[in-house]
Amino acid sequence: MTVTTQLPLYQVDAFTDRPFAGNPAAVVLLEKWPGDALLQAIAAENNLAETAYLVPAGPRWELRWFTPTTEVVLCGHATLASAFVLWHCRGESADSLEFETRHSGRLRVTRQADWLQLDLPAHDIAPAEAPPELLAAMGEAPAEVRAGPNWLLRYPDAATIRALEPDLRAISRLPDRGVIVTAPGEEPGVDFVSRYFVPNFGIDEDPVTGSAHCMLAPFWAQRLGQSRLAARQLSPRGGNLRCEVAGDRVWVAGQAVLYMTGAITVPADRS
């Protein structure tokens, strides 16, 4: 008979102030790190855009993120969800929490009333020529192309962003990068809108993406001549973000709501 143990699990909708919107993330609390195969198996079973894992490390927390198919180097919404769980479910009282990550350094989340602000690295982007396969997959030619950790394609208006129906299978064959599409905001109080497609990491369209704004916020700050920006991601679930560019950092703020608490049963050896 297999010996099992239970791990606390929380599901949080991030970058929204109501359930069934924003981006859902699972947060799993661990005492120590198990083998990566178990972390990946749990993430696949959860079948959410991201599962975040937390291990206590003195005054901070070690943090890793997994999609259903792979570990990722940075995830904003699951970091926000992790901080939300520590504050609202686990009794943390400090106004700022710090997370040690393997690939993105130390990240900080600060409470500002019912908004949570992520301190993330700004990503360098440069003008680029998109591969023909990408342009064909999008079905609509962008007005501008930039490259960084993802492709960033600028379109003329929010209506175009909302109407895009890219060939996700074709995008999945493009290595290493997701595709961010963006345009100016269509209403007062929204500076820019976006969507994010990343099928080569197991996510067809990410509902709301904090890490994408590490490219988007610097791009629009330079274009609009302002460091503070209000953003909306136009996925079917949708979400709102507040961004501020500060040197080589991007502050991305959002709200979150708790959807579910529970426990998962795993082999006791956690290998």
C-alpha cells in the first residue's frame, strides 16, 4: 500500500476583484523541495496556467512556478496569488513579502489597501523582424514588432486585438517565445490593452499575465511618455493591472480573490 501525505492547496483568481475572472493560479505550500517530477505532475493535474510552490526560507520564501508542461522563469499572477495566500490564509502580517526565485532573482510584493504590487524586472526589447510563420499565424499584420523574452506585436486599436484568432498550432511550433499583442486603450482610464498566447508552454491564451507587462509597460511608457500606466488584458476572463516603470524595474499591481482551499494527496516520499 502506498504511503501518502497531504499538502495544502489554494486556488486564487489574480488581477481581478471578483471570482471567475482574472487568471487562476494554484498555490501549494511545502516544507522542503520534492523532486521536480512531482512538482510537474501536480501542475499537470491542476491543469491551470500556473501552479506556484512555496518553501519557507527564513524571513523569505523560495518560489517556483510550473505550467502543465514545464517550469517557467517568471510568473507574475502566481506570485501575486502566493502573496495573497500568505496574507489572507496563512497569517502573515508584514506589509511586504520577499520571494527568492531560481531565475528571476528576489521578488517583492507589497500591500496597498486591496491592491498587491509586484516588483518585477523590466525586460529589454528591441525592434525586430517577425518570422513569416508568425505573421501568417496571426492572420493580421502588426504595425510594429519588438522582440525580447516574447514577441511583442503592436496593432492599431483594441478592436483588432479583441478580434484576433491566431493559429495556435503554428505558434506552438515557434521556439522559446510567447506572443504578446497590444494596442492603445479604447476607453478613458486604460492606457493600453493586450493578449498573450503561449501554446509552446502548454497555455493557448493566458488570461492575465503579470510577466508580459515587464515588456509591455516599458514599451508603452516610452511610447506615451509616462511612467504610470493602466492596463487591461482582453482575454475572455479579462483582468486589470496598474503598472509603473522605475529604472530597470516594473511595478505591476493587481487585486485577487480566493476561489478554493483544500489539500492534495501525494506519495509520502515526494520523489
